[in-house]
Amino acid sequence: MSIKKMLIDTTHPEETRVVVLSGNLLENFDVEVESRRQLKGNIYLAKVIRVEPSLQAAFVDYGGNRHGFLAFNEIHPDYYQIPVADREALVAEHEAAEQADEESAQEEGAPQAGEVETVGGDDSEEVEVRRTRPSLRSYKIQEVIKRRQVLLV
């Protein structure tokens, strides 16, 4: 395993250069100039200008005459505009899960008088409660991301 080094050059006040070396191999080189606005590492409000189904990607405009490219897997599911039928199915599934939780809580209830309740212990069985994740089907980008939609990039 080679040693990684980060070299930072700030000899000129208007420019900063950063190099990442792995042994003698250059891994990354970055220059930041004071006269140019830095775009890398910032968060922008972007507008989808085109959805390209063949690439499963969206082209976005994030202002200042700047454009970007977002792969579908880089878009958070919170931005998906899920079709109405699927949304209704998710709501119905969520309500059914809540009702099942309420029914199981009513069945268990409080311990009755005379019963001894054991708390903890090494020999007690652990009951694993699993929440079923809402059944999100695999969508394609053109189904859930629309033109003129706004995203955080």
C-alpha cells in the first residue's frame, strides 16, 4: 500500500493548487483561481431541461449559463414524480401496515394480573421486527423525472 500525500501550493495569493499523490502516481490535480467562481462542491437549484431515456440521464440548467448532466442513479427518490396509480397503491399499502400495527398492539395489550413478565436476559429469544419497505418498482427516468422539474444539485 503506497503512501498518499496532499501537496498544496499557495505561493501566489490569487491561485491555489492542490495535488494528491499515491506514491509517485498523480491521483488528483485541482486549481482554484480567485477570479473564477468555484462551482465544484456547491449546492445549486437546477431545472431539468431535457430527459434522455437512452442514457437514463437528465440534463439540467443550474443558472449562470451553466449546464450539467445527472445520471438517474444520482437523483434522490424524493424528487421522483411517481405516477398516480402507483402513489395510490403506496398510500393504501401504508394504511394497511398502520392498521396491522394497531391490531397487533391491541392483541398484545398490557400484561394481565398474575402474569410474570421477564425483562432481558441472555437466554431470552430476541424477536426481530421488520418493517416492510414500500414496494417501489424499478422506474425509468422518463417515468418519474419531468422536463422543467426543479432539483437540488
